[in-house]
Amino acid sequence: MPEHVPNVSQPLRRSTGASATFTAVLTGNPNCGKTTLFNALTGLRARVGNYAGVTVERKEGAMVGADPEYPVTLLDLPGTYSLSPQSLDEQIARDVLFRRLKDVPEPDLIIVVVDASNLQRNLYYATQVIELGYPTLVALNMMDVAQANGQELDLKGLSAALGVPVFPLVASAGTGVNGLRDAVNDAARSNRFPESSLTSKATDQLGHTYEPRSFAELPETFGREAQALEARLERLFPHRERLASAEALLVLSDDKVLNAHRELYPAEIADAVAAARSRLEAAGVDWRSAAIEARYARVFAIAQHVTTETTIPGDTMSDKLDRVLTHRVWGLLIFVGIMALMFQSIFTFATIPMDAIKKAVNWCAGTVTQLLGAGDLQDLIANGVIQGVGAVIVFLPQICLLFLFIALLEDTGYMARAAFLMDRLMSRVGLHGKSFIPMLSSFACAIPGIMATRTIESPKDRLVTILVAPLMSCSARLPVYTVLIAACIPPTQLFGFVGLPGLTLLGMYLLGIVGALGMAWLFKRTLLRGEPPPLILELPPYKRPVTKVILRHMWDRSKLFLRRAGTVILGINILLWFLATYPRNPAVDAGIDARRVAAAQAMLPEIRSAEEALRKIPEVRAQPAFKQLVEQFEALDKEQAGEHLRQSFAGRLGHGVEPLIRPLGFDWKIGIGIVASFAAREVFVSTMSVVYNVGKVDTGDSASTASLVETLKSETWADGTPVYTTLTGVTLMVFYVFAMQCVSTIAIVRRETNGWKWPLFQLAYMTALAWIAAWVTYQGGRLLGFV
């Protein structure tokens, strides 16, 4: 494969001095491998944020291998099919290229990524970008796929037709990336264009003059109107004069440009456009399609000229796989099987690292206990901080596995097939087929899932998807499900190889899906009536996942989980420790101490104080003769901790909400966890750890420190019956399936909907739905004989 095809028809411009960062922008159609190329050029060291004022993800990074004197910043724009945006993502890409975003620097170089196996479709957008007049390189990606499809491309002919350098690539394998990197470095070092604002013409140091190219051979009448509008735009916006030609075509042929952005154009432009369209209609020219048809004709001619079919077109491997994987029956069965495998693997493969993390947490807590003397500080650090946060961090292996599976589905191209499979079901409940990808993304976290809804064109369909996306079980629910399944669901094997815990976890995720679809059906027939548009979805070719990229995506997403454990959850745990520790009642401690001394003196007459008895217990713990005394002390410890918790601020809060949750089978301690986890669902686990560890006396024996699961199993009501039965565990999981317990999600919904109306409505309906579903589960289970 040649390294690159040079073309000197458009020398590269340098807009700033050598000391400034050179900005190169990557743009292209969705599924063209643009992000893979971006990762290859930046070495997976990207900064991810949002564009100012919107929730569209902004990804940029420093190019690896750049000259230190001429650093290069790469900006990865959202994928788009044209400069006429149909979604917020595409609008951002267009606005960056048109210099409408103040916080984004002017591009010094545009790299248009083109899918070589879908050349004609990709060239439509590529020619639009080239017409903008920026220094441009074409990265012709997926050359291996084109060759596998029997297509040979004339790279020199393509470069000549486009008027820009063309670089053949296989970004996933790194082939050709170095040649492109060298070209970007040459551009960064070059200063062939003078330092000036965008003008319609640019002159290099040799005196040659260059103008933006035009690929649309327009009807004469349309061309005259476009030129007149271009002259007005040049006069009104001299700072982006060179963009006037392309902008005139868009404004004249796309009525959404003016309707959606009237604040960007004065009345003079609106009047001129209206008059021009009237004249074109009188002349029998369709102003909506003239430019589009002309561009497609030119793009078709270029693609035909540079493409040679070396084999008779037939079914590709992707076509053969799709006949099975998108089959209405087998495809759905395979999809369900993949989901079942994912959840079963989360339980099976994560056990060893989870056990290791548990031991590390217990070791840290024990070490702190030994180093610090008995008292509130020791209790805060050992039980409130280490055990509390550790109770959440222990689920990191399962979170990593979940993100690993999702990254694999995305990188192989299967995610789009899943959306296609689910479109039939989605349309029956009134949802757009594109809603599936945001909902599936919500399995990881509802926040990126909600942000992904901006690709949905219909405002009503987008709002419905936002309202139901949090019903999909996100990774924050996974720790809650896991600890409750371990405590309440017996490890029974079905059919000899399928575990009941894994099936229970799958059931919770399926319940969230059913709930989301059911609420979407209700909303589409009541509050947000409307027919969803037909699904138009590109199925990218299947590709081999890149291990480094998969692992990087998994870690980037898992870091968010760890960051929240070290910030939000840590802060909540410290607050909970305080609420669960204070106020203290000296009378309770005095009564328990007296009973400790009495019990100890019955076997050890030399004991004179409670402190002396507590120091003696570790010494005699292993002696069978003192087994009864040890059990008495453990019972007194539990009684003391329970009484302190009952009289604490947290205990009073739990007792306050108990009347609301008692019909669900929950006690006041569970109530504390539910209230605390309104900030973040996974806080429930750390809250239970804090609640059940506060007041416990460490004996110096790590083996005696019961895990949270064992503690939950041992919890009983006043009559001695267990609190955490199978029915109670399932009921509590059902509550968490439907409850909106995430402040961050509420905040992002507020941003996406521009107000508090819909996030407050979402909070209210999900809380009510959670209570009703949990009540039906618990009371129905009791009627059926479950306890």
C-alpha cells in the first residue's frame, strides 16, 4: 500500500506562529473509523469534555510524535453525513467548521476520514468540507475492507479529482498512520500561507493564488442566485469570507439553516433568500434538491472513475453473518444468549478479584484499628471510610466486565445489529429504533445514554427516550443487585450449569427493559403522542476489535466509578457515620458495660472493669472453655450497636420513613439505605456497611469481621425471623430497578430539557412506580406462600 498520494494544488496554511498549538480537526461520516484513527494518532491520551452550553462530547488530544516546537492538537468532531445537520451532534460538527463556536480555535488543518469501502456515500460530505477552503487531507480508511470486497481504488486519480492529498489507511491495524502523521507534522511546520483571517483567496510564498474548489455543477439560474447570496455573506461576514460560497449553498437550499438559526443572520439575508427562492420556483428550479442532485452526480462520477471492481460483487462476510444475526428469530435468540452470557460471566469471572479486594479492604481496616486507639476517630476511619467505600470498590471487577462487554459490542459492529433487531419491538411501543442505542448505553450509565438521545430527530421521541432511559439497570445498580443476590438468593444450579443468582441478575435487567418499554408505550399514547419515523440505520461491516482500544474504553468508564467512590460516596459515608454515631447515650453504654463485667466475672473473677474484660476476650477466644463467654460478649456488642443506631440521627430518620416502607417488607435500617442512596444508587451498599458496622468492637481477629453479606443474612426481626429473606431481597431489587436515585442523572436531564419540569416529573413517576412495583412483588409473594 503506498504511503500517501501527494497533491500540491492546495498548500497547507499556518494561521499562527510556531509557538502556538496547531489545531487539526478530524471529521467524517459515522462508522468510518474516525475515532479509531484519532486514538492511533493520540495514543489513546484524549481529554473528554463538553462543548460550551451543550452536552455534546468534545474529544481532543495531543498528537503523539509531533515536533516539540510545533505541537499539534487533534479535535475529533462528532460523525455527520452532511453539513445540513439532523441532530445536535451534527450541528456541532457544522458549527466548528463554520467558526461559530467561540471556545473552539480556528482549524489549521482538516482531516476528512473516508470509508474506502463506501466511497460514494462518504464523498458527499468530503466534497462539502473540501469546498470550505481549509487546508485538507483525506484519510482513506478501511482499505482492507475495500480490497476484501473486490474494489481497487485509483489513489492518484482520487487525489486529482478532489484536489487534496489522499492517504490510504487501515487505522485499526496502524497501517498508513505514520504517513498521515508525517503530513500533519509537515503542515504544522509549514508557513506557506500568510497569517491572516479566512479569505476567499489565499496566496503562498511563491505568489500562487488558490481558491476553494466547487464540486456541484449547478443549474445556471441557481448558480447566479448562489453567487449573489455569496456576495452578501462576504460583505456582512468578512471574517469568514472564504466560507461564503459553501454557506450560500446551504442557506439557499436548506430551509432549516435559517429557521433554526435566525439569530445568526440579519433580516437582509432572510429577505434575500426568500426572494431568490421565489425566482427559482418561477424558473422551474427546485431549490431544495438542485444542489444535492448536482453534488451526488459529481460524487458518483468520481467514484466510478477511480473504482475498479476486481471480482463479481457478491455477499461479503458481513452479509453472511447478518443473515443469521439479524434474523427475526435466530437473531433475537442470539441476542438474548449474548446478554445471558454477559451477566453469567459477571458473576463467574469477577469472583477471584472481588475476593482479593475484600481481603485488602479488611486488612486496611484491621491495620488502622491496630494503629489507632479505640475511639471515634478509629471508628470513623476503619468503619465509616475504609469499610464504607471498600464495600463499593469491591464491585469494580464486575463494573469492568460490564463495560468490557459493552465496548466489545460497539467495536465489533454488533451494537447496530442489536438496534435493528429491537426496532420491531421498539416501534410497537411507539419508540424510534434509534432509541435502542441510548437505552442500551444506559446499561453502563444513564448519563451518556441520555446524552446519546440527541441523535433522535423527533423532539417527542427524544423526550420519551430521556424519560425511560434511567429505567435500564445501570452499573450503579450492579453492586446493589450483587450484594442482595449473594445474601438472599440460594446458589442453586439449574440444568446443571446455569446458576440461579445469574438468572436473577438477568431477570432484573430484563425487568428494567420491560418497564422502560411499558412506560414508553404509555407516554406515547398520553403525554407525548406521535408516530415514530421509520428507522434508517447504517449497519457497519463487522470488524475485529482492537484490544488496546477496548481496554482503554473499559478503564476510562470504570475510572468514573472509582472517582465517584472516592468523592461523592466518601463524603456521604462520612456524613452517614456521623448521623449513625451521634447523639450518644451514656446510659446505654453504662448498662451494657455492667452486663459485660457480670458475665466476665462469672468465669474470670479477677475482672474488675469493662475495659479489662474487653482486653481479655481476644486472649481467651480460641479456648473452648470460654466459648459461651465470647458468644455473650458478641451478643452484647450487637445489642449495644443496635441501641446506639436506634437512638442516632440516622435511626430516627429510618424510623420516620418506616411506615412508608413497612408494607414493602423493609425495616428502618433498610429505610436509612434507601434515603441515603437517593444521591447515588450504589451508596446503598456502603450505607448498609456503615449502619451494620457502627458500634462494633474489633477483637483483633480479622476472621471475626463478618462480611456485609453474612451480616445481612444474620439480621432478624424482633421475633427472630430473618429480615433478608428471598422475597425481601427480590422486592428490594425490584424497588431499585424502578427508582430514580441519582442526582447526576436528574441534573443532566435538566440540562437536556432546559428546565426542571421534566426531571421533577421523572423523579415523581419513577419513585411512585418503584413503590407500587415493590408492593405488588412483596404482597403478591406473600399471597403465593413465599416468605
